[in-house]
Amino acid sequence: MMSRNPSYYYSGEADLERALGLGLGVPPVQRQDSLYRDASRAGGGSQHSQEGWARTLRLAFQCFGVLYGDIGTSPLYVYSTTFNEGGIRHTDDLLGVLSLIVYSFLLFTIIKYVYIALRANDDGDGGTFALYSLISRHAKVSLVPNQQAEDELHMSKSSSLRRPSVQNLASTAEQRAQWVKDLLETSRPVRISLFVLTILATAMVISDACLTPAISVLSAVGGLKDKAPHLNTEQVVWVTVGILVALFAVQRFGTDKVGYLFAPVVLLWLLLIGGVGVYNLAAHDVGVLRAFNPKYILDYFRRNGRHGWVSLGGVLLCFTGTEALFADLGCFSIRSIQLSFAFGLVPAVLLAYAGQAAYLRRYPEQVGDAFYASTPQVLFWPTFVLALAASVVGSQAMISCAFATISHSQAMGCFPRVKIVHTSRQYQGQVYIPEINFLLGAAACVSVYLTAVLYKFVHGGYIPVAMSAVLMAVMGVWHYVHVRRYKYELERTVSAERVRELMAARELQRVPGVGLFYTDLVQGIPPVFPHLIEKIPSIHTVLLFVSVKHLPVPHVDPSERFLFRQVEPQEHKLFRCVARYGYRDRLEDARDFVASLVDRLQYYVRDVNLYGCAAGGAAKVSYPSSRCDSMGMGRGMGMAKSASYAERLQLQRARSVAMQHSHSHSQSQQPPQLGQLLQYSASTGGAGQMGERRSVYAEEMLTPAESFSEMGTMASGRQLMAVAVKMSLEEMARIEEEQRFIQREMEKGVVFILGESEVVARPHSSLLKRLVVNYAYSFLRRNCRQGDKMLAIPRSQLLKVGMSYEI
């Protein structure tokens, strides 16, 4: 077997690349493998690792409009929330609370998020599920048994992901990492615990997206009472609801322009509150800066006991919204966030907290409205307008964070199916989810009411806990049944003998066209297929079992999208196809998907005939359609139109045989030279028919090595050369005719067959399992988007086939 080391190239291939590059003035063709690029990048936002300072400063400016609106508006309500029970009992309590704010900000925001969590990213993408995906690339922690060798081949191309033997580990850290990896892969309770922690963190982020708009906007609007005392609570609530409705109504237009538009607004807001903080320090009590001494924290808890402990719930609001720094990392770079955070946000916010503390030392009775009371009256209206605008921007950041998180969790099979709309062609991570937007808006308005009417704000502390619990239950139920259903189908895959029996039945009719049979199963033929044959004894002339699979990487290049395998016997034209996407990738509409799939299927038909005859049984081996060449379909590659299909096929054949031959010899032998390759290609398969070669193109000769490394049975170099000599133009014409046959069938029509199963619990299952499967999951499935809507399948081309599964 060939080595699967990603850095290993055939010695003949390297010489061939250099010769083609020098002789033809064409640079060597690089490997077009998105999963290799994803896996080989070190974490830490590598897409921005080489950025200049101009780009860094521009991104740092944009951070203010996207990331800092929420955390930047926390001075609106932190003191009023912390001292909501009994007010300020001792003036030194202000020093204790300010010290708590300073060190909470330092530990949980600056150190934890900005300087630690941001570096634990998935190739520049942040968020809880991004971390889970990153772990999935290092260890097999997924609870869904849909891993394939081809996926592992691509994701193990980085040396950091290869599993070394324990005795070869160089350091104690590597041994500890290997121990953790083994624990994750071998212990099911540990994998389940990791998944539970993931969905818990995700649920808390989504619940924060419900509460942040309500709290921020309500606190900003509440400032109107200073100028309009006749306003009552109900009127303030209605104003807040109107703003929230408008905020959620504009989500469908996307967030990038909104964020960049409001960057100056948030920057002005931070400058304003920082300046007001300096004014209050100078005008009232600069001595509050003593709070940087942590001893005041101990004095605060010693003086207040349990009451001090309970007040921590208000202190924690000082860093609400920091999850957005991590979840929205993909739009920025680590350096730009660190720069803008350290030199923009932190000084302004801490000065605002210190200034309010200085004001409250003199006027402790104003703690219920500390922010607006401490603002000079001449600055009230500018402050009010900027506070309202900054609150909206902060809410926008958390809403966008919720959309991105739900999109990612759905791709990993942990959330019910919802419609995902990509709002930007430039930034694939920016999405809009109509159903979630409606639910978030409704929940935000109801929180507004609870927050306003409850006598004490802390009494509403159960709201985020309850929302997180509900979201965890939804994700847990959906994923549990998804895993059980997949295992049910996997245990009942249709055997090869059964497929032959079904295809050999006399009553089976083949109708013109191409059928795409959608299934979640990636390892075999689903049990619903015999059910279809029994009910409707007819299938299409060309039938593909299609599985849409999301890999734990942000993006999969379209050239790496499809894996194909042919179901024996070949004359029945049955294929299995896995369409692979990253969790940030957009699903194409049905027409584009079919065009791309059939295009790559023709590549596969070519390869399985061209290479399969030499490899023996290659029809059972999958071939990723990661081709740099454009044989027979060269679009945009600069291929000469005068070169015939047969000529290009012969060149490709000669190259493949030469590279196979180079591996049958030891590494000490010299590789074939370019001249020998070209001479051999001219003498193979009838040089007289081909005539004189006019030119040789790099894209005709260079094909990634993965295609050959995946062949299961390798013959010797001499046998491969003998097969190549026997390769006739008639055989090439047969390959081309088979490709044309598939194209003609597609032009006759494409039908999408959707395999949908009704899942029920077994008759003697426990009560809890029956409640989860028969009621909770059934309710979620009935009220989420159906598969045909998710895949944008035209109803006129849709055929649904269903059966019941007892799990």
C-alpha cells in the first residue's frame, strides 16, 4: 500500500511539476484540497496571520460596530442591578463592588476570552460548536457513526492530527494529549458528557440572545423618565417593544452593513462614557481608584455575607456579551480584537464604572438610576441617543451570534431543521434564520414585560435558566433520536445479494431519467429502498443514493464535494454519493446541485474505467473528485481546444502509469524523466492515430496523488504499463459514451426521491423513552422544516417514500 503521508509526493511527480513549470512557463499546480488546508492550518485565526497593520486597524475599527455594543452598554444597569435589594448599605460597599467589576472584567473577559479562548479556534471560526468540531478533528468524539476513511484521510493530513505511537511521544505534554485522546475515543460516558457541555453552552448563548436586547434597550429607554416624569412603566415598555420589533424586522437584510454603519456610533459611545467617567472622578471622589486593591472584595463579603454573595448576579452583567467576541471571531482576526479591546473598550468601560462609583459615594440614593444621574445634564440627550443606538448594536451582535450558533449546531445534527438564509455573498458565516428570529423577538418582548413588572429584577433570574433548560432539551432530544435512527438504518443496510435480487426481478421497470434517492446513511443502501421497490416496482435508468454530510471543518471546497461508489453490478447504473459540506458552507439549490453532481459523476465514471482496470476491483473504492485537470470538461484551465479527448486521455493515462511505476521501485532509483513520459505517451495506444503532439499542458498532466493512494489493490509497475499499452482508442470511446449516456439521462429529467421515516419507540420501551420519541421528537419534527424545503427541491420533481422505524 502507498503511504498516506500528505507531504509525500511521488518522486516522478515532483520532477514532472518542475519540468512542466520550466519548460512551459507555467507555475506548478498546487494541490486543490480544502480539507488539507483546513487541517494543516494551526489554530489561531491563520487566515489573518500575515495581515498588515493597515488591515489590522481597519478590522479593529469594525470590531466596535459588531462586537462591543453589548459589553459596552453594561454600565447602563450593573450598579442598579447589584444594589437592587436595600440599596447601598455602606459607602465602602461601592469600593468592593467596583473591585469585583475590575477583577471580573480582568479574569473572565481579558484573560479568559481575549487571550486564551480566542486562540482555541477552528481555523479562525469561534463558538462552542467550533471547538467541538475542532476536537472532532483530533479525536473520534461524534456520537453519530458516519465516519468514513476518506474523511479521516483528509482530516489527518496535518502532522499534528496524526496519531503517533505512545513510545514515540517526545514530551510529557504529548503523552498527556494522547491519553486525553484515547479517553475521548474509548469512553462513551466521556463523549456524552462532552456533548452535554457543548449543548449547555450553546443553549446559554441562545438564551442570552433573548435577554440582551430586552435588558439593554429597556435600560436605555428608561432614561426618558428623567426628562419625562409623567411616563409610567407601561409606556416605557411599549416604546421598548416597538424598538425591538423594528430591530428583529431588519434582520433579514443581513448584519455586515449594519455593524459597519454603527462602528462610529459605538466608538463615540465609548469615548462619551469614558469622558463622563473621568469627569465624575475629578468632580466627586478620585479615591475610588483604591478599588484596584483586591482587599476591598474581602471586606465587602465580610460585611455583607449572603447578601454580598447574591449581589454577584448583578456584577456578572459587567461582562455579558463576551461570548460574541468568540462566536463572531470568523469576521475578524485575533490581533484586531485584542488591539481594539485593550486600547478602546477596556479603558472606556472601567472609567465609566469608576466614575459612577465616585458619583454614588456622594449620592448613594441615586443608585437606581446611576448611569443617567451621574451624566451631566448638558449631555443627557446625546448620551440617551448614543445609549439607545449602542444597545441596538449590542443586541445585533448577540442575535447574529445566535444565528451562527444554531446554523452550526444544525449542521452537526443537534438542532431541528430550520431555514438558513445566507445574507452575504462575501461572508459565508453571516446567516439569517426566519423561524429563530421570530422566536427570539417574541421571547425578547416577553422578557421586557417580566423585567418591567417584577418588583425586584433578581426575581427574574430563573428566566435564562429556564430558557437554557428548554433549549438543551430540544437539542438533546433531536440529537438522541437522530443517532438512534442512524444506527437503526446502519444495522439494516441492504446487502449486495439483496440488491442483485431486487434489480433482477422481472417486474422491475427502468424509467428514463436520473433519480436522486436522498438518505442520511453514508455506509450502504438504506432499508427504505426495498420498500420503494415493493410498492412501486420501477426505478430510473440512473439511480444515485445521495447523502448530505457535514464535516467538522468550516468549509469544503466544491472540487472536494463529492465521493462516489458504484453498486455492483455495474450495468445497473446504481451509484452511492456522499456530498460533503463544512458547517459554514451554503447548500446549493437543486438545479446547481444536480449540475455539479452529474459533472463530478462523469469524472468518477472516467476514473473507475481508466484506473479501475489496472487496480482491480476499483469500482468498490471511492474516488474524491478533487481534480486539478479538466479532461474532457476543461473549463477555465487554459486547455487547448485543438487537443482531442483521446489525446488528453492518453496523456493522463501515461502520467498515472508512470507515477504508479515510480512506486514499484525503491526510492534510490531515478524517476522517469519528462522526455520518457512524453515519448511513452506517444507510443501507447496508437501514436499514429493521435498524430504529432502540438503542445503539453500542465493541467493535463498534474492530478493530485490522493486518487492513486486510495486504490485498494496495487499491481506492479510492469503490469500497469502492460495494461496501459492495451488501452485502445475503442475503450476510450466507450468511456466517453458512458459519460454521454449519463448526460442524456439527466436531460430527460431528474426526480428527487426523499426517504423519510416515522420514528417510534419500541412497544416495551420505558416511559421516558416513549415520551421522548413518540411525543417530544414527533412534535419537533412536525413543526420544523421538512427535508424537501431544506434542500430546495421543486415539488414537481419530488417523490417521498416513507416507512416506520421502531428504535
